[in-house]
Amino acid sequence: MGNLRSVSKALELLGYETEVTRDAKRIADADHVILPGVGAFGAAMENLRKFELVDVVKDVAASGKPFMGICLGMQLLLDESTEQGNYKGLGIIPGKVIKFFKESDTNPHTAALKIPHMGWNSIHIEKPAPVLRDISDNSMVYFVHSYYVVPEADVVAVTTEHGIPFCAAIWKDNIFATQFHPEKSGNVGLKMLKNFAEAK
């Protein structure tokens, strides 16, 4: 579902060996795992079920090995999404995924904002996650999305704003996930990917 090659190319640029796979054993045996994604939540969950990857993703996330979700890959970690209906997610992080604004929004400040939220935004670091080592507060990163996560647990590592403040990254133990695209965020994003790749 989307940005597989751009993520692997960014890591290869940094000198790391990568593999794009849907082989559950290869995923289980990897020392680091990234779940990227672009597209619709329901279709992505259906693909994970079709290729029998739900259990291995949950197992890897629970294993303690470094695990990263990117964009839709972050949203899939939550319990549910309202994108084009109601869909169950992986349930790794308590919470839900909701749309920025309803079509009936009458607030002139938010109703005028463009959806999808696309482009560069500054981020605010709420927790010093290892992946954020040497990343400055107010760094600029690249977003493309119409829905955002609302975690129920105390896992918000980064916030930003698009009409309203929202969660831009989560961190829980070995799990770090971003709504933005590190692989499209220049040197800041490459530094995050390097930090992730170096995590033990």
C-alpha cells in the first residue's frame, strides 16, 4: 500500500541493507521492521489479512525489536478508523483514526483548510524518543494525509498543527510511528531513519 520503495531507498542511501517482503518468516526474523503505507485504511487491513501478516506484525511489535510505522502504517497500529466507514485496526496502540474536519464544519478557521493536509509543517517534540535524538524542536517534516490518530494512551511523542493541534508521532517502548514521511523529509527525516536503524 504505497511508499515501500521510497522508504527502502532512503535507508539504502544511509548505507543499510533493506528488504521489502510479505513473507511472514522474513519479517519475524528481521532485526528492525518498518510498516509503511499510503492509501485507505480498510484496504490496507484487508491486504494484511489476505497475506496473513496481522499476527506477525503484532508479534514483532510485542517482541521488543525496533518497530516503526509510517503514515498509514502508523494509523494501522490503532484500534479503529472511520476512513470510508468503520474498520478495525491492529489494536497495538489504543485509540482511533478520524478525519480532520467534517463537510458540515462551520468554523471559518478550519472549514477553509485544505484536505488532504499536504506539505511541510514544523513539529513539536513532546517526548525524547530515541528516534528523535539530535532532532531539533520546530524541525520541518513532510505530511500527506486526511486522517489523524487520537491515541488513548500516553504515547504522543510529537505534535503539529493543521487548523487544530494533532499527534504527529507516537512512541511506546520499541514502537515509534510517524504521521509524516521521514523518507520525504530531507535531512531531518534521514536522521530519524538513521536513529531507528541504529536502535537496539
